[in-house]
Amino acid sequence: MSISSVERQLRRTSQQISRLRDELLLLEEQYAHFSDEAETARIHALVSETPISERTRQQAARHADVVGQERNQLMIRIGQLEGTQDLLLDQMNS
């Protein structure tokens, strides 16, 4: 592969990593919010012991889980792109 082609791919990969890291920051904030909300709902459900509070707790926990899963998938994708970036840098150096 030519150097210019590798450089283009490296630039593209670097831009993707940057964009995904920005997205990860947002998901981290959302995850913190939903986790706090789920914990508050859990405590409320323990204290009140009503079906409504239990449903609220379950719903809050589901939201936190979904955002947590999205965050984990995004972290995996960033790791994959960083691996690709390393390979491209190795190609440039050889």
C-alpha cells in the first residue's frame, strides 16, 4: 500500500477515534446520570415498598443498563480503531 493511501486511512481513523471519544464523553455523563437515578429509585423502592416504586426502579435500572451497554460497545469500537491506527503507523514505519 502506498504511503499516501496509508496516510489517508490514518487521518480517517484518527478522525473517527476523535469523534467517538467525544461521543464517549457524552455517554459517560448520561451513564452517571442514569446510574444515580437508578440508585435513587432503588432506595425509594426499598423505603416505600409499593408496586409503582418497584416499576420505577426497574425502568431506571434498564435505562442505566442500556446506556452502559452503549458505552461499553463504544469503548470496544475505539479500541478496535486504535488497533487499526497502530497497524497503519507500523505500515508507515516499514
